Amino acid sequence: MAGANVKTFTTANFEADVLKSEQAVLVDFWAPWCSPCRMVAPVVDELADEYAGRIVIGKLNVDENGPISQQYGVMSIPTLGIFKGGKMVDKITGFRGKPDLVKMLDAQL
């Protein structure tokens, strides 16, 4: 379900790959049963290709990694959060089109 440039985040790698990343990281909090999550997935794949080398983009399955979702107040999915310097600096919840996500990503460059 994810493109070649989309990373998979889990409890095991979240600290190293997201919180300690030198680049900004977009985390797509999702679940396989979530229709809006499936709608935003192709957009996330596209952005991962377009921003490769500038912003890390990945997905975190909330069903398999509940404690991380809870820690960052993810109450609805999809939620897309930007992490920078070990903190969530921006987030949007619900399906959004590519222009909204591009605006959010460009603000971190």
C-alpha cells in the first residue's frame, strides 16, 4: 500500500527514524480499515517521491502502534503530522487534497 519512498514507522523505529531525524518527517497515522486513509494514500505516495531527500515521509498503522498514536493525541484518522527536532510541529486531520499537504510540507523546508 506504500510507494518506494514511503517509510513504515513502528514502535521499534519511531524514535530513531522520526524523533531523531535530521530532516522534517511527515507521519501518516492510518489504519487499513479507514476509507479516508486509503483515499489519501496515493497522495502521500506522490509526495514521498516529490520530496525525496528533503522531507522523510512515512506511515504508522495506529492499530499496530497504539501507544505512539495516543502519545501524540491522534484521535481520528487519517492524521498527518510533521515532526521536526523531535516534536510534532504541525498536523492535519481528515482527508485533505494535495495542495493542503504541499503547503504544510513547504512550510518546513
